[in-house]
Amino acid sequence: MNDFALDQPRKTGVFLFEDHKIARASFLCQTTAGKISTRAFLIFLEQKGWLASATEIERQAIQAGRNFSRLRFPPE
């Protein structure tokens, strides 16, 4: 992330995370980059019609032992 932030010319990017500790970490992103949780990304894909059910994928992941972040992007 540090290298990304220092690159010139600036790039557009998204940091995808699944861990609450990363989500709440106080690091700055360039104005051309953002942080998004796996859950929020799945919801975005569903809203675009590119994914049948974000909830079903989340359910399967939780059954397999994964822990999804409850953070939302964009924030409500």
C-alpha cells in the first residue's frame, strides 16, 4: 500500500479487505484509492447484476469458517 501511495503518476485503486483490524487501521489512501470490505464488494456485484446472491456467498463462506467484516462501503 505504501508503494501504491508513493507511485507517480498516481494510480486508481481499491484495497479489498476482509479483516476488521485492517478496515479500522488508520492509514491514508490517495484520493484515487479506497478501502472496501469483501462483503460490500459482493453487495456491489449483486446490485450491478453481476452476482446472483451476495448473501448466499457470504453464508457459504461463514459455514466454511470465514468471518466477514460488518463494515459498509460507502458508510451508511
